[in-house]
Amino acid sequence: MVFITVTLKKMKSKLWLLLFLYSGFVVAENHVIFLDITNTKNSIKVKPQLDFHTSPQIKEAIDNGIRINIIAKTDLFEPQSLWFDKSIKQEKVTFEVSYFSLGKHYKIKNLKTDEQIGVNDYPQLWKEIENLMVFEFPNSLVTSNSWIKLRIMLDKGALPIAMQLPVLFDSNWDINTPWHKQKVMQQ
């Protein structure tokens, strides 16, 4: 009986160590560095600065004609001490990224406004997406206790049906960022 107990304790500590090491690999390597929040006369504008990387599998899929959608969600909220945060206003923008092999350029399309921009270079594609992500909230909604949170994710449901299940748990397709929270400073 003592042998079984000691063996289980050793296995349990090894299991915790394994889970801890695995969790380091599961955490998304992409993240929002900073939210540039500027006050204008009638609104505040939020623009993220990103540390964003994609795997060679995503580049290969785009270069082979697969369109991918990137979703950026933001939430203006007030933290609550004993309950869920009080959401004031949420915004979401979806960008469709595609590649045109004849013209050898990438196209970014804002699916909400139909605004399009083309770039020739894959790394420049992600910089342009960062530049296009601008969210605007009316000043009337902003209080002294207002915060903004933002996250970016790949819309795996918008991929072709044959790809959706294989990429669901594939870490090469996990480009989601954790929520980044930042307090809104009023002038």
C-alpha cells in the first residue's frame, strides 16, 4: 500500500510538471502590446500596437488561395468589484485576407465597411491590418472609471469546411491574443 501511495505522489508531481510545461506552449505567442487611446472633441479613438506572428502553415494557406478572417473585438467597460464587468459598448471588426497570385499581392478587406487595401509583402500585410484597426467610442460613454479591452483572433469557422476540424486544435493555427486591458485616461 505504501508503494502505491508513493508511486501515485510521484506520478502526480510529474503530471503537474508536465501540465505546467505544456501550458507554456499553449499560451498564444501573439499579444497586444499597447492601446494608443487618443481623445478627440467628440470621441476617443483606440488603435492597438501588436506583437503578431503567424506560422508558415497560415502563410502557405493564404498563398494557395485560402481566405482567412481576422476578428478584432474591443469592449469599453467599467470594472465591478463583486460581479462581472459592466460592458458599456462593444465593437468588432473583421478583416478578410486573401492573395492574388496573378498580381502577386495580398488584399485586406474590412467586411464591415468594404474598405480594401493591397500590399505586396507578407510581413507588411500584418502591419497594415494593425493600422486599419481603429475603434471609436463617443466621449459621452467614457467615465473616470472606464477601461478598454481588446483581443484579436482567427475566425476558424470562416475557413473552408474541409479545413475547420483539422485546424481546430492545431497550434500552428492559434494566432489568438489574450485580452489586453487598459484604463482610459481622460483629459
